[in-house]
Amino acid sequence: MSNEEDKALLEKYGVTYETKIIYCYKQNRYDNLTDALRYAQIDSTRSGEPPAN
């Protein structure tokens, strides 16, 4: 939330929000963990680099 006024308006009107998880691999962003892992595996196979720890 940006400030207390926004929080007050959310409460006043009964608006809720949820935090969205984003998975990141290098410069790519994924909503789905399976997609992120699949791309990381493919990329590491292509580059010959071991997976990051």
C-alpha cells in the first residue's frame, strides 16, 4: 500500500488485495513455478552451466 489514506479507503469500501508470487530466472518472470523450473533446466542444459544454488 502506498499510504495510510489508501489503507483507509480499502477498509471503508471493503476492498481487499493479495500478494502475487512471481518466480524469476535471469531476466525472465513466471507466474507458474513449473514453467520457471522447466526453463531454468533447459537453459542450464544448453549453456552447460550447473544449476545455481
